[in-house]
Amino acid sequence: MHGKRRCCGAPPFLFCRTRHSAGPRGKIRIIVESRRKRFGIKNTGNSHMTKKSKSKYPKLDELDMDRRLSNSDYASELKKLQRKLVQIQQSYLFSGKAAVLVFEGWDAAGKGGTIRRISTALDPRSFKVWPIGPPRDYYLDRHFLLRFMERLPPRGAITAFDRSWYGRVLVERVEGFTPENRWKAAYREINDFERMIIDDGMRLVKLFFHISPDEQLERFEERLRNPLKRWKLSYEDFRNRRRWDDYAVAIDEMFERTSTSEAPWTLIPANNKKYARVTAMTEIVGCLGHGVDLAPIKLQGDVLEEARQYLDIPKSVIDSLAGRTE
């Protein structure tokens, strides 16, 4: 049995074909592998799910945490993905498209490292990263989605949220910062919010980086010992770890309630940082580049005319760079 679903805010006529019988992990695998083929990206391994599931949303305990990527494969794939990101950004800049990337995951799961590899490739004039912490007093007196709405990208830009509005149903729920009736209402509010920005033409990618408790502890120790990473370690990291099981329950319910056909979650096994980065960037490239013309931008006639006067370039080359003049 086959079906179709919208691809991360792609126009209604663009769909990703999925096999319902394969379960949600099968869906993720098919989508990601089709994107690898489309963009000439090497397959990093088999499906990262270990079990088949009849549920329609991701689950932490079904993830294959042993996925790895060699250093040589990582370097090759990273270079390809970063080049595609450059092409996508240029296309968005001149076509007026916009995109939102949501990075969620456990503390020390590798969100920041993936964002840095993306930032390295992109021009900061149309790519913005918002690191999200506790809201200041101004926002505490207003609806929790306001500060995120204010940070959505303009036309032609891409915005990444390093943590996001999902804090409402994760840390605010688990730590008791928000009344139960309000964080329960947030599932509907979040789905409406995401549907709204997608209907407005934005593409949305939601990534969750999952690591094991043992791997997290090793990374905490690495941060403690490394003076250049020590600033990343905080009291909240250990506080959150003490309530790992409570967070796991909240995360699975978040997937169940907010992994929709319009805005599905991609669950990434992140015990191996290189595998996680390539998997996440493959998903981003696939979604943002789906159905988008990535051909080089054609220059305007006045630019070419000036180039003819000042640059010693054959006329045939100048003519080949010209766009339509109507």
C-alpha cells in the first residue's frame, strides 16, 4: 500500500511517496534515501530504525543508535551537502522563498555542531541562527509563541532555531514551569502555528537529535575537561539528566501530538556525531531543495554591459550569462 504526504511545507503539488507498511521509520528512510539520490549524496547506511511500528509518529526506543560514518565518507558527504546548501540559499534569495529549521534534542546531542557546519556554508546576510533560552519578563507576560513569530525569516531567508517553541511541552512541562492545562493546550497551538507558516509559503524542517545516557555523560566529561568547551556545560544539563525518564515520556508524546503530515519530525541517532550531521543536513537539503530551481542565477543586462567594458572576457562567455530581458 502506498500513500503521499506533503514534504515539509513544499507546495501542494510536491509530494514524497512513502510506504505505510514500513512504519514511520520506513517513511523517514525512504524520503531521506530518495533525497540522497536526487542530490547525488552517498547513502550513509541502512535505515536507522531497528523495529517496524504501526504508529504514525517517531519513538525514541525504536531508533538504531549504532549508526556510524567513517571519517572519509563524512568529509566527502559534508562537502557535497554544503555546496547544495549554497545553491539553495542563492535560489531562495532570488526567488523569495523562506525556510525554518528547528533543532531539538538532548543536551550535548550535537545540535550546535550541525548548525556550525551549516553556518560555515551559508552567507550570514540571509541565514540567521536563534539560540533559544528561557524567556525574559517581557515574553512571560505574553503568549509563548510571540517571540518565535518575531524571529521568523523574511522572504528570501533561512532561519535556524537552536531549541524552539517545543520547550513549552518539554522543559516547561517536565520542570513545572507552565501549568498543566497550558502545556497541554500547546500541542494544538503549535500545530496551528506550524500550519500557518507553511500555508504562508515557508518550508519547515524539524530535527530531533537522540543520544544514549552513557554517550551524554561522556560528552559532559569531555566538556568539563576541555577548556574551550567548558562554557557549554551548565547546571541545567545535570538537572535535566536527573529527569531523563520524564523527558523521554514528554519527547515521545511530543512526537505523537506534533508529527503531522504537513510538519513531520525527523528523529536522528546522534551517538556518532558525523553520522548525525550528515543525516540532518541530508534531510535539510532534501526538503529545502525539493522542486526548487538550483541553476546559477542569471545576471541582469546592466551588470553584463559593465562587465563587457571593464573585464577582458570573451563576448560568448558574457552572452551565456545573460538572463531573459522581457
